[in-house]
Amino acid sequence: MEEFHRLMQAHEKLVLRTALRIAGNLEDAQDVSQEVFLRLYRHLDRIEAELGVPSWLYRTTVNACFDLLRRRKPVEPIVWEPPVAASQYAEQEKEQRRRIIAEGLKTLSERERAAVVLREIEGLATSEVARILGVAEETVRSQISTGRAKLRAFAERYERRRP
């Protein structure tokens, strides 16, 4: 039990952050996080032999997000609101970019989203992402390339809609 609590405290932010980026909202990310740590508790004795704890947690988080996303209903797209005051402009633009990326991630396939989040946002090596997702490195590179292109296209379409 002590080992479980230590691992949970050491990795809870990693799991929640990854789940939030893949699932797209805090409530779902918290549900995924609980599921992941429940699985960790149940399988703690087998994890070290498989991938190691961080890799196992990434893989389990991605898979739990995929399960959740398959069951979840589509979310309404965000609506851009112009800045209220000039002093708030920079902060609102920064927040707007984050929202565009978050919404754009939702348009990607599950595998593309997982690859982009793990490689580009979490900063894992391509080989590690491939191991976590159970695919070849070439597949990860392809998913990231396709995901980036789709995100660029989404951002361009979004910018054209802005007033």
C-alpha cells in the first residue's frame, strides 16, 4: 500500500495532464485518472516487468482515454470572443491558442491524438511513444505528421471564421 501511495503521488500530475490533453476536459480527465490508478493498484505487482511505471501509466492513460472517447458524445465547438481590453489582449490570445489546440486535438483520430500529445506535448521520445502505443516508430512519425497537418488546417479554418 505504501508503494502504491508513493507511485500515485509521484505520477498523479503526469496522468491527469495527459488525460486532460487527450480527453479534452477536466471532468473526463479526472475520471480517467481514477481509472488509471485503480488499474495501477490492481496490477502493481506486474508493472515493473512490463514497461516500467511511467510507460505503463502513459499506456494505461491513453487506453482509458480511448475507451472514454468512444463512449462520449461530441462536444460543441468553441466560439471565439474578442478581447475586452487592450491590457488583456495578449493573455486572451494565449488562452485562445490553447483552446484552438485543445479543440483541434479533438478532431484527430484517437491514435493521432495520442501520438501528438505524448510526443509533442509531453515530450516523450518517438521510440517511447511507439512502445507505449504498441506500434512501430514509423507509424508514430506518420501519425504525428498527419496530426500536425490536421491541427494546422483546423487552426487555419478557425482563424478564417474569426471576426
